[in-house]
Amino acid sequence: MPKSEPIITSLNHVVGQQRAVTVLRTALDAYWHDRSKSDGKEAFPHLLMCGPGGTGKTLLTELIAKELCTECHVELAQNIGNIGQMQGLLMMLESEHILLIDEIHELSETVQVSLYRAIEERKLFLGGNRKPVTLPPFTLIGATTDEYLLTPSMRDRFKILLRLQHYSHDEMAMLIDQRAKRLGWGIDAVSVTHLSARSRGVPRLAVRLLESAKRVASSKGLDRIEPTHVEEMLAIEGIDSLGFDPVEQRYLMLLKESQGPVRLNVLATHLGLPKQTIEMFERDFIRLGLITKGDKGRALTPRGVEHLNGPSA
């Protein structure tokens, strides 16, 4: 998130994820209470956030850092290729700092083993006859779309578990309206409804669509987003009634045109995309009841056929 962009600065302003926010607020209050009775410095408990991409894991981490008045270091798990890189990250932490590892399930099993030893014993074993390095108190926050891809030993080291969910239509509308107001943009209720309906319960997508609609309004010399601006944005970007882009729509059309279930490797070939990318956006198709997956491949459901036969606006 760019530094020039206004951001939420308190857990009290978070829209949605109320169960996760309540768990987090309770943990923070307990931490400050226990800390007030302790002479030594103790870090906030290690925490695992699980949930679909774009539902607020990074935002909540930023708010935790603000609440704890500390620094947060962010690293993508795919960039940590070996134990040495993991140890280097840990050695740069100062007392009570936060280390967020995004998509933490992507860490290799050997790196996970070295990491959970570090968070449990606060020591790094660098090899050879050297004495282990003692780490300062720190907090590890793991963010993942699938907690069960972590090794059980790694998963069990986290003291707090936050499970994030897709947003409801009303929560999406509140979030879009809140974001527009914080940016000083005008927007009417109909535009908010249209954007919410196409955000698939994902705040990150909602914000992107809101910003795209604002660019259309700005191109007309206006600072207020109207329904015509939303409609033009959707037409320009090829977004359908459920918020799917042209690539995702092509996936559904391939299933519609087939004479039976289609295997993943066939879809990957036709779309020119890695299998892992396709599996990521398939989750929304399944959640919304548009496709089924079986041993023979993917197939449209009646609801999926209805969606493709309906209006694309």
C-alpha cells in the first residue's frame, strides 16, 4: 500500500472479520496486561493468519505493529530458498520486532524445521562447533491461504490462530464506501452496490475496482463516481456480473464448449497459464457453485451455465 494513501489506523475501524478482530483485540489487551506486571521485555505471541487472498491478512499485520508500537518486516516465503536465508532474516530482527512471512506454507520442510526451532528456543544453530546465536524476543506472523499445507509441527508452534473469511455483500459495500470517503472521493449508493456485487467478497478486488471506476470519473473531469462510470469501467476491463475477468471467463467458456469434464492440463494448455494459477482462481468458481471437480476433470454446474447465458454487464 503506497505511503501517500490513507490507511486504517485502528482495529476499531476494520470492516468485517469481526471474529478475527475480537480474537486479536483480546490477545493484545492480554499482552499489555501481562507486560505491565513483568520487568522483562516479551514479544507478542506468534500468530498464524489463514484465509483467502485479499481478505485482510496484511492489513491486520500492519495494525498489530501499530498497536505494539514496533517494526514489521515482510518477506514472501518463495524468496526464502534455504535455511541460511531464513537465518539471515531472523538475525536482522531487533527486540519485539515482527516478521511476517506471506504464503508461509511455501517454505520447504527443512526451512520450516529450522524456523520452528528458532521460535521455540529463540536460538539459531549455525552449524559447526559454533555456539548457537540467541535471538531477541520477536513475533512471527505467518500468512497462508491453506494452513494444512504447513507441517503439523510448524502449525502447532503458533499460539494464536486467526481465520479470515470472504466478506458478505453488506460488508463489501461498507468497505467500499469507507475507502471512498477516506480518499475523499464521492460515490453514490448504486455505484457502491454495483462494485460490491462484483468484488466476490474480496476487499483487495473491491479496492481495485473502486480505483478503476475513479479513474474513469477523473477522465471525465469529475471527482464523484456515478453508475455510468462503473458501467464504463466494467466494459473497458471486460468484467462480468460476478466480477470475473476475461481470462476467468475464457476458462468457463472452455468448460461450456466441451463435451464433458476437462482436465487441468488441458485447461492450462488452452489458457497458457500455469496449473497453480488456474487452481487459485478455481476456488471462487467452486465457492460460487459454478463448477465441480472430479477424477475426470472440471465441469460446469447448471448455475455455471446460467451465469454464462445471462447478461455480462
